[in-house]
Amino acid sequence: MFALVFLVVVASLGPAPASAMAQGDVIGSIEVEPELIGVGGKARPGEWTGLRVVLDDFAQRDELREVVVRLALDDPDKDEVVYVRTVASRGQDSRPVWLYFRAPFAPDWSRGVRVDVVEADERGRGTGDFLGQGFAQFERNFFDTGRTLIGVVGRRSAGINELAAIDTQGGVSAPVTAHEIPAIAGGLRVADLPDRWMGLAALDVLLWTGSGPDEGPEGLTPEQTEAIEEWVRRGGHLVVALPATAQGWLRPGSPLEPLMPRVEARRIEGADLEMYRYLLTTSKRVRIDPGTLHVLEPVRGADRWDAVRLLEGPTGDCVAARRSVGAGMVTLVGLPVSSRGIAGVVQADVFWNRVLGKRAEVMTQIERRTLANAGELRGGGRGATIYIDEQIGAQVQKNAAAAAGLLLALVVFSAFGVLAVASYFVLGTRGLRQHSWLVFVLITGVFAGIAWGGATAIRQRDVDVRHLTFLDQVYGQTTERSRSWFTAFLPGYGSRVVELEPAGEGPDARFHQALAPWQGYESGRFAGFPDKRSYEVDSGNPSRMDVPSRSTVKQFRADVLRTVQWKGPAPVIEDASVRFGEELRIIEEELERGGTRWRVSGKLKHQLPGDLRDVRIVFVRGQQRARGRPVRGQLEFEAKIVSRTGRWSPDEEIDLWALTGREAFHKQTGGDSAAGLLRQLASPRSFADMCSAWSFYSLLETPNPRLSSPRLNVIKRREGHELDMSAWLTQPCLIVIGRLDDAPAPYRLTIDGREAPTLGRTIVRWVYPLGSNAPEVAVLERTEREEAKDEPAEPGS
């Protein structure tokens, strides 16, 4: 009987391959060539990453067919997560395909990663014939988790490469002048840019210096344009150094023109760039040749967040303008920082710190040599290393059921032990000790039933989600973004469909939400469940996954962008004639004893689902005068911090005018300005300090390599690089940071199609742009230039 069945099965399976071959389908007809990983070949563990593969279809057929490209990795539970993307392929054709996946923190890339291609069935699933396979080797492409990434589109870096060299300056072993050293992905072409925002997720800044057919915006595809826009709305910073011909960026119809600041560019050829020396360099000797300058002027009707005058020359000409887009920003630079004549003049800590909101000293060779010769240069002037993201796991940990189980076990086994011993002695006093084993068995049975019943009673049966979320809103913008980590209890055995912001019609349908299995860097390595399973995730739109469930918890990371739905802080409208966006203003107030002080007029309230706690309000007046090199590379700006004690209840009004009065300012801040807070955050103690350190990471006081300076802690982050709001402190604005405890998550999460109950902590961060206040620029007088001739020259000057 078995032989008959075997012959029938073999006979039924045998003709199929021959038939398929006869139709022209060849197994292995597609060659898979991994081509590019990350941004320009650079990627960070723990972050969304793009892998571009090229599919060469050698099949002898003209019609299109759907194929599924698959990349498999182990998730933190050691189940196999398969990132898939369905594309159309034509015979005798070649096409690139981007696959997006969240790279694990500690990957083992030594054996490479396999990429498979299979034919899609009628439902678009990859259940058809195997068509091709390739292996990607990119172990060397991943850099340290504690580094951010700056991408440069174009062949010239405009001096920004100096920021990546601040930790390896010669003479001694790695003097530290920053908490974090950025990696630079330079020389990018338009063709290197991904078609989804996830491929740009590792970027802190995308600097665009190139022009022409391979480097200009006109070469962007619609998918690449949407990816850049969504990345900016999620907190990215796009910086464009205008080329000699700026119309490729500002003319209607240009792919990225809708994101650009609402300005007109007035071109000045042969402009005297000497006037801008102190915006570019500290050197009084280096020669600055005339060049092409673009003066940026706001168009009529532009809102204050659409055309912020970020930097101006001595005569008031705007040479850098900014626009807020979602939670991110776009900055136009009119100075020719990427031109051949001036590129070598730009010093990163003089110019780029003012544009990007960074604090990183770039020591010149002479400065290093002088300190080293005097014996004052210390290698690695570090204190302790503190990771501000190490509390994520503790914030989302679900331990109530475990605590109840441990308490039950303690009570049951304690009572069992006491009763077992007591029964033995009682039986002995009555001469019945020979029955002790029978009594022991009976007691064991009773307590086993109690333990089983108790465990059944406390066993969790419903979906339960615990989250930690950062919610960012910018006044006047239509979208809000959330970065969230959550732990979900998934009852039952089988699988559960977990989905972010379930897709539908409306303005949010075009956004690509990103859900990924997660485990903290510090978490112990889990050996995995014995029943390892596989599940698929749409690589191009990873908002939904059908994950294995085993009546245990599973951890996720969520990135959500949607139209504004939570009613965060907002100005109180007391005068209907006030123009939208001008409800709050900075006002100079004359003092009775002479002089002036600045205050902020207006009131704030919120309608969030709960009280805000640990509220910090940051008032930024703007950058300070550019008069040469800042002290140790720090961004010089004027700001005040108010730490508001107690709770801020919904609909409760806060009077900013009273809050920024002199007495109230000093009383509530202890006389400290923003600089005091940044020094304090170098040794964060509370969770509120951790959140503030995340928010102003690039401006924290940095370690100093000089022997005379005290050692300072080094603040690191393995996650949450995109939570840095430091760039906002380069312009006038008001920032509110507070937390909601025991509140639902600010996004929709469904499990098996039903909205999941979420509870946890949300850090609300709200920004109100306060117009323009570009810093004054000092001018190097002719006599100073003459005196500088006697100073030792810098190499290359």
C-alpha cells in the first residue's frame, strides 16, 4: 500500500517541471546582485537600513511578471522575519530594487545575508517558483551605534568633513572634543538615494552641495522625492548649499521646490565675501576670493516658519534661510560654501555649528601642536560613559503579572513547607508518624491544585500594551510624528496581526509607517523558542506584521507620522485680529534704571488626555553675534529655561509674560540660562534629565582635551538619534517639553483588527517658531588684516 501511494505521488509530481520548462520558465532565470547598503555604503546597527539589489532577468519572455524579493533575518525572539518586496520584472531586462529592514544591534554578517527571488502567485505572495538568489556581504558597512550620520549629495563636502575628524586628531590618543563623532557618507549621487524614508532614517543631516545631471534635484524620481519629504517631516534636516544657478531648486516644478523656504534668490556675481569672514573661519590671514552669492528674501505672504532669516551679513543681506516642515526643517545656504574657491576656507565649528545646531570643537594643527608642546594636551579627557537610552527597556517592561506569580509562588510554597513540617510533628506526638508519607502526598496534591488554580486565575488573557513614546509637534504644521517603543502581551498560541495606523483613505494614506521587532541593546541574548517560526513583512510599507504568539510578550519599535490629532500646547487666542502664527512674540522692555530686557507675550494651554508633568519651557531669542571663533566650538545663543513644578492640567493657562519677567525667571531657574541646563545634563540623574539630554544632545557641554579642564562624562546614545532638537536653538522659538503618565499612545495600534488598549508614558515636545533674529556679524578691519600677516600661517592657507 505504501509503495502504491509513493508511486502515485511521484507520478503526479514528475511532469510539472518538464511542463514549466516547456513554457519557457527557467528555474534560476534571475540573477540577484546586491549593489548598495545603507546611505552611500554606511549603515548603523539598530536602525532602519536599505539594501539595493539589481535583478537581471534572463527569461525569454516579453510580458511582465510579478516577483517577490525576500531577505530573511532573525528577530530578537529568534523567529525568522522575512522582509519582502513585490516588483514587476520583464525578461531580458535589469532593474534595481530597494529592500528595507531594521538591522539588529549585534548582527552576525560573517556568512552574508541571502536574498531570494520567487514568482508571485495570484495574491502577490511569494509561493511560486524559485527564480534566483544572491548573497550580500556588508559587515564592514556598519559603523558604531554611538555615531550619527551626515549624507552629502555632491563631490564637495563644504568643510563638513571636519566634524568627522574631531576624535582622531594627532599628537595623543584620541582627544575628545564631542560626545559623538558623526560618520560622513560623501560623494552621493541622486541615483544612490532610496525610494522610502526608511533608507534615510540613519541620517541626521542630508547636505546637498552638488548640481548637474547626476547630482541635481531634477534627477529625482517621484518615489525619491516622497522619501525625502517624509524623512524631513519625521524630523530630518535637509540643507541645500545653492550652486551658482539656484533656479534648479526654487523654480516651480522642481521636485523639492514645495519643501524649500519661501524665498527669492537674488544672485550677485563677484560678491565681496570678505564681509562674511567671521561666519566662515577664525583665520585672519586666509584669503577669501570674490564669488557668486545668493541673497535670500522672503516672498510676500510667507509665514514666520516658512522663511526664517537664519544668517545675515553685516549689511543685513540674508545668506541662510529656513523653513519648518513637519517635525523637521529645510535650510537654504546662499554663501558659496561648496564652490571651488571658498570650500577650503569653511571651518566646520564656525559655520556648520551655526546652521546645524552642533557643539564640536575642531582644533587646528597649530592649536594641537601648541598644546602638545606645552604638555597641556590630554588624550581622552573623559569621565564616565553614560547611555541615555538604557532606560527604554525599563520604561516598557511588563512585570505586574510576573510579580503576582512570584508572590503566589512565595505564599503557596511557604504555606506548603510550614504545613508539611507541622503535620510531621503533629503525627509524631500522636504516634501516627507511619502515616506521614500519606499525609505528605495529600498535602502536596492540595497545594498543587491551589498553585494550578492560582496560576490559572492570574494568567493574563487579554492583549495588553505598555509604551514609551516621544511625540513631536510644531505649531503651524499639519503633521505630528511619534517614535515609540512598546511591549505587547499577545495571548494564545498561533499568530497575531499587529498593525500601526491601519491603512485607509485620507491624507495619512501616503505615509509609510514603520513597525519592527525590537530588543534593547543591553538586553540579554535570548536563545529563542524551540518552535522557531517565520513571518513576512512588507519591506516597502512595514506597518503590519503577522507575528508568532505564545502567550508571552513581544517588544516592538514604532515610527508614526500622521496629521495632527493630539491637542498639544497652543497659544490662547485673545484677539481675533492677531495673525495666525504671531500669537506669541518676543518684546524688548525698557527698564526704569536703563537698559532693556526681553520677555515673551501671550498665553499657552493644552488639551492633552492628562496632566503634563516635569514641564520645561525653553525660550530661545536667537544666536549671538558672530565675532570670530566660538569658545570651544559651542553654538552661541541666548535662551532661558523655566522648569515648572507641579502639574499642568488641561485648559489651564500659562502666562508667558509673567513667566519671563526678571524676578520669575531667576526664581524658577535659579538664575541659570540654557548653558546651565546643558552643563547639568552632562550628568543626567532623573528620567526627565535623560529626555532633555536626548532633546539637546548636540549642544551638551563637551569633554575638553586640555589638562587644566576637569573630566566630563561622555554621553552616548545607541537609539533615538532623530530625537535631537538642537537645531531649533539656532533660531528664535519656544519649546515645551513635558510628560504624560499612564496615558494611551498617541497613535492607533490594532491587534487582529481590534484597537489595542495602550498605556504608558508619552514625552510631549512642542515647538513654536518665534520669527527671525539673525546674529550680527563683525567685520575684520583692514588694520587687523595687516597685523595678522605676522601670525604663523595655517597649513593650506
